Amino acid sequence: MGLGGCFNSRFTPLKLAMLFSYTTKSKTGEITEGTLEAQDRLALAHDLRSRGLIPISITEKNKQFSDQLLTFKNIFSKVSVGEQIILTKNLSGMLKAGLSLYRALSVLQKQTKNSTLNRILISLSSNINSGETLSFGLAKFPNVFSKLFISMTKAGEESGNLAGALSDVGMNLDKSHSLTKKIHGALIYPGVILSAMIVIGVLMFAFVVPTLASTFKELGVVLPASTRFIIFLGTFFSNNLILTFVVIIGGFLGLYSLLRAQFIAKYFDYVIVRLPLIGNLTKELNTARTARTMSSLLLAGVSITRAIEITEDVVQNIYYKRILNQAKEIVEKGAPFSEVFAMNSNLYPVMMSEMIQVGEETGKLSDMLLQIALFYEEEIENKTRNLSTIIEPVLMIVIGAGVGFFAISMISPLYSVLDSIK
């Protein structure tokens, strides 16, 4: 029987021994690792201390496997931004109310319905119970929690204001998520219209065009090139309708994957910031994200170079990433942070560099960055509110041009027939 047998007595029920791996330090500073059986962590810790050893870490062996399995599962599982916002707000509220971190995580674990988040909270509770920090536990799930989330949590732990840091994380996530939702919401309408137009167009080609084509064939009409092209598409769609929709869906998925590829992303990012309307919106969105992320991190006590590194991960456009990388190098050399934004006024507005310069001179850089974020977030809200109205006329022109081309191509042969009859 293992070491756990030493702690059994007639007054306590018999418990099965569990296998633990441990790391200890002797009085002389020597580090020792090993594996022992015990009823629980406390029993093993008591036994190790009785031997003159100081426990550094004690981990249940099957827990190690569970953590590895959980990390693997999270590659394929997701915790939505909305759930992360609720997590941070609830956790912050419970900590402010006086609950211990372990107790707060246990409460959240019982409440959540997301199986992935449930497993993560169990893992975090286990880590806290083993003496590890919350940020250390969060770092085990890089596919779920961003570097911003982890760094602000760590800064809160170091400053002794974890509840406040979690509240700031939740606010930052909420603002970023809100902006993204507004932009997506503005693009849903044109996306639905374009999708419906494609589906209806394919069905018309598949079922209407072949009928007209047979009519033209019977009449022996000489068809113009545009009509022959439409008849060719109609015949193909009619004979391969399922394949056509598979190809269309596959094409969209392939285009999406291609645009995410590193060698294509730089060209796509170059084009997107120079498009009318969309380009200005992209610039303001990246400006707002840069300012809010930097403000939150600096306010939490993160160093400016580390804050720039994390912000570089937050922005999506590769050209903004390069600017922030350049900003880090400039700051490390002792130059003002505002200098890099002044040199890149084609992507960051002049207001950005001017207000950052004022913040550096007054020692209120985080406050100035917050003001920039609030200003451009409001600008984005106003523009996205009217985006659908602006895009609608463009869609009508595109749809009208497509319908007009189809109508002219199919009607012009009929005029030829009428002329021949006359």
C-alpha cells in the first residue's frame, strides 16, 4: 500500500490512494521530483514536510493527462467572445463581493452550459488549488484566451487588483465585440441580397434558359455571342445543378481560405484599406482597436513594449502589424511613441499621433489613447448605421445590370424573328 495508508484511522472512512507527481525543495535548496501514492494532496504534502522537504508542486497524474487532453480539445472547440465577456464580468463581480478565486471559479463552473468552458473552469480551479495563478492557467488555452486577456489578468494579479483587471478585460472585449458585430450587421443585408441573386440566377439559367434555347433552335435564329454564352451556361447548370451549387459553395470557402493565407493576406489588406468607404472604415476600426488595447494594457500596468506586442496581435491588417512592430523598435531605442504614427499618417489619422504626443508630454498616455478609442468607436457606429443605406443603391445597379444583360441577350433574337416575318 502507498503512503496514503499512513493517514488512515478508524475514525475516517477508507479512501482509495491516488497517484501524484511532485516537485520538492530540500533545506539545502536541492530540487527533487518523483511520484507517490496518497489519499489526497494535503496528505502527501504533510508526508513530504515530515521528511524535511518543501513541496513546490503536487499534481494528480490523471489530472496531467486531463489537462493535455483539454488543450487538444480546445484546438477544435470554441468559447465565444460573448461567453468570455460574461465570464470576466461574473468573476470580477464575485471577487469584488469577497469570494475567493477558487470558490468563484467553482460557482461559474456549475453555471456554465458550454462543455468546453466547463472543462476549462475545472482545469483553472485545479490550478488555483495547486497554488498556481489564474493567468498561468489561462495561458494553457491560447486558442481560447487572447494574449490581451492573459496579460491584463497577470498585470491585475501583480498589482493586487485582479477584480478590476478582469472588469477591464470584459469591457475591452465588449467594446471590440460590439464594433465587430455592428460591421458584420451592416454587411449582412448586402450579403443576403447577393446570395439570393446568385441562387435565383442559377435556377433561372437551369430551368428557363433551356426552354428558350429550344425555341430559338426550332426557329433557326442566328444568335448573338451574348445569347450563345447564356445558353451555354444554362445548359451546363441544367445538366449539373447539384455540381454547380457544390462548386459555388466550394469557391466561396476556397476564396475565404485563400484570403487568410499569409502570401495573399498582404495583397488583400493593401486593397481593403484603399477601397472607397470600406477603406476609411477599416482605418478607423484599426485605430480604435490600437488605441483601446494600448490604453487598457498601460492602465493595467503592462510595460509599453509588451503592450505594443500584444496590440500587434490584436490588429488584423498586416500593414498595421508592421507599424506596431516598428513602434516597438522605436520605443526600445528611446524615441517617442508618437513618432511612428506621425510617419504613417496614411493609415493612422493625424489625430492619433498628435494626441499620443500630448499624452507623452503630460504623462497621461493611457487617458489620451482612451479618448482616441472613444472618438473613433463613435465614428464607426455612425458610419455602420448608414452603411446598408449607402450600399443599397450600388446593389440595385449591379442587379439591374445583370437583369438587363440577361433580358437583352434573350429578347434580341426574338426581334430578329419578328423582322424576318415582316
